[in-house]
Amino acid sequence: MAIPNSEGSHIRPTPPSPFTIHASFAEKSVWIQLISLTLGLGLYVVVAGSMLRGGTDVLIAYMPVFVVAVLFIVAVNVVGHIAVAIASRPNGPDERDRLIGWRAESNCSWILGAGVIAAIGGMIAGVGEVWVAHLLLLSLFVAEVVKDIIQLVYYRRGMSL
């Protein structure tokens, strides 16, 4: 259907792009967080894994790699949120956003708890501090990624799961 413009000629509206994400700012934020965590800590796991295989058993040696991973995560989050805020008008979280966040957190908090208990067990068993620290980091990473995935499922399919 052609639409007349102010000059009297007819123009056709541009069809929506298949690449446009029709999502709230909060849902786009979850996507950004998931991508940044997966990339940042995924790269950390690759580098730290090679360090572990190489026999590095001093925790302080992992600190520069961890700092770079955290700075990368923060940078991706900042750039991603700025891009989304420019592309679409950010709106504050509504009741649905808060409920999705609470429910996702509730559904995956056991992962972090299990990792902490396993780390305490490792400390009791005399496992090295490098392994305990990485177990804690892994449990935090997995809990956050699962939380983000659950949130995205709730946004797309509803909370009837």
C-alpha cells in the first residue's frame, strides 16, 4: 500500500528487517551480558586452562589474565549498552522484567551454592588454592550464564516453565 507524502507522490513503507530484534531494553541487556560473559570468561578459561596444564600453581599468576577478562567484559557491556540505548529508547524495568530476573535468579542460585560447597570440600580435602579459586569462578560463571539463558527463555516463551 502506497502512502502519500507531503509532496503528493506515493512512497511504500520499508518492511521490517528480519534482523530487527523486537525486545525490551532489559531483554537486550541480558543478551549483552550473556555475550560478554561467554566471550570474556570463555577466553579466560582457555588461557587459564593452558596455564594449569603448564603447571602454574600460584594463584597470583592468574590475576593479570583475570583482570583482562573482567575489563573485556566491562568494555563489551558498556559498548553494547550504549549501542542499544542509541538504537532504541531505553525504558526502565517494569514488573515483568523484575519478575523474570527474580525467577531466573531463584532457579539457578543453587549452582553457585553447590560450587561454594564443593570449594569448601576441596579446601578441607587439601586441594590447591588455584583449583579452589577456579572452582568458585566456574560456579559463578555457570550460574550467571544459566541465569541469563533462563531469563531469555522467560522473555521469549513466558514464565510458565
